[in-house]
Amino acid sequence: MRIAIFSEVYWPMVSGVGLTLRRLARGLEARGHAVRVYSATYGGAGPVPRELHASPSIPLFLYPDVQWAFPRLDAIVADLAAFRPDVVHVATEFAMGLAGIRAAGRLGVPVVASAHTDYERYAARYRLDWVVDAGWRWLRWFYGRAALVLCPSRVYESHLHVRGVRHTGIWSRGVEPIFDPRHRSEAWRARFGGPVVLYVGRLAREKNVGLLLEAWRRLGSARGTAQLVFVGKGPLAGGIAASGLPGVHLAGVLEDDRLAAAYASADLFAFPSTTETFGNVLLEAMASGLPSVAAGAGGVLDFAAHGRNAWLAEPDDAGAFAAGLARLLADAPLRARLAAGALATARSRTWDAVFDGVVADYRRVAEAQPRLAA
């Protein structure tokens, strides 16, 4: 098949959505499918991905790490016509996604959409609740242009149904084989000088990073010699560095083997976010053999079960999160039991099965609405 993907974010921008789409593109290509990606322009040290058609863009004023694209529709239509896709996949609901819908309409190509972000919860984090109703009117219109809307979890699919979007399917997530306990590094651990509590992800308000810092403060002497290590970047990095809390470290962005070593070398994973539509990093931590304390909300509930493969704390409750951290730091047998359950969960989720399901959905949509002549 020939698949065109439209998204505001793509490699080298590091985000859950960008990395998931990059992984999808590589998985499709490995199966013999052709992929063309239409995204914004992101600078980076590495080469421009060969599959990328980049539109002019500027940093988004609310979120400078994300580029706001200004797609040139005629140029995109010409490039898309030359590519001759069987399906257009729109993965973000803004300028690039709209360009994908318009270009697909001009060329008579069926559209699949995917939902990645819980904008309703994001709005609450940024005190933008007043935009929620208007936002859902836009999303219902946008998703209505697609033959199918793929959701990362059944939890978020149910939320879309409540909001009036019902032509849905599941595009779950797998975990890369690189995330494995064998990558444990004593040299990495020695940098911090104590048991490591690890966070991986965007350092941003929607990830509830502030709650994690408050929970760490509340632990007080129960922390012992434990160290809290943040892996990632984002607008809250400066505030974390300035917090003055003991045992807090910023490790920056880590990728590939270095990220795998960070996961496998930690003792405990902390994930306070309640805005996840899936929670890729929690699954990566599980695959690395880590017990976790996570907020019991959102898409992680598709695979995280309290007391079996994770310790789930009451959402948005710093005291409950601190209590979970204290319990696991003090209870080695519980950590071992949760780690074993986490490994079993992660090993049951492979990208091969996920990619096969996405291709089947693409094929079903393409066969139901064959490509029309331009």
C-alpha cells in the first residue's frame, strides 16, 4: 500500500506522537509499504528523514518546541498526486491535518484519522477550560471527514464515544525490543549515588511534573538516599532545576541505547500524568523491568493494573503519589512482584501485531472507498 501521513509533529521533534509516527513509518516500510510524511519544519542535528515533505513553520507561542505549520496546499497536492496514496492518515487536528483532509478531498483519496492527545485534560492543565466546547465542535467536524478514527486505548475510545465520535477503531501501542533489563548499567547508577526513581517524558505542565515534585518534597526523610532523575526536556526544566529539592537531577533527552540504559538502571519509575491517551513511557519502563508508581487515570488503565504490574495512585493527589513512592522504596518484595508483572505485560505487546492491525484498517478503508481520479 501507499500511505501519506499528515502531522504537526514528526522527527526530529521528540514527543510521544512524533516518535509513534516515526515508528509507524519505519514499520510500514519494513513490510514493503510506501510512506510519505507531511509535517512542519524542525531543525535538528541529524539528516532530514527521507520520507518527509516539510512545510514552512514557526514556533507555537504557547509551546515553542512545537512548530505551527503554514502548509502550501497547491504544493502539497502536487506532491501527493505524484505519490499516489491509497490512504491519507491525518494524525493531528491542526493546520497539517486540515491540509491532509483538503488534499485528500481534491484527489479523491480516503482518509483515516488518529487521536493521540486528550485536549480536554490539556485545556484543564493550562486553565483553558473555556475552549473545550468549541474544541469539541471542531474535533467532531474534523473526525467526521475521516472514514475511521483510530484510538490508542479503549479508555480514550470510550471518551470519544461520549463526545459524539463513534466511527472508531483501536490502534494500540507496542514496545521496542531495545527496552530490556539486560541494559542495566552500574556506571549509569553510580552517577547519582543512590536508588534511582526515574521519570521519562516531556517536562511540561500537562504531564503533572509539578505534582511529582510536590510528592518528592512530602516524602522528606522517607526518601533516604533515593534520587529523582528526570529524562526529557520541556518548559518546566528551569523550574525543576531551581526547585532546590534534594536529590533531584535533570538528565536531558536520551535516545536509543542511552535511554534503554536509563530505564533498566533505575529502581522505580514515577509517572504522575493523567492526560495520557496511552502512556508509551510506562510500557517502556515495564519492558525494562521497573516497578512503577503511576496515576490511575487515562489510557494507562488499558494495561496497568494496581498491585499486579504497577502501583496506581489516586489521580492529582500528591499525598497519594508520595505514599506510593514511600511504599515501594521501602518494600523490596513488592517491587520485585510488580516488576515481574510489568515484564509479563510488556512482553505480550509487540509492535508487529500493532502494525498488522493498522495495515488491516488502512486496507479496509481503501477497499471501501477506492481512490478516485483527480
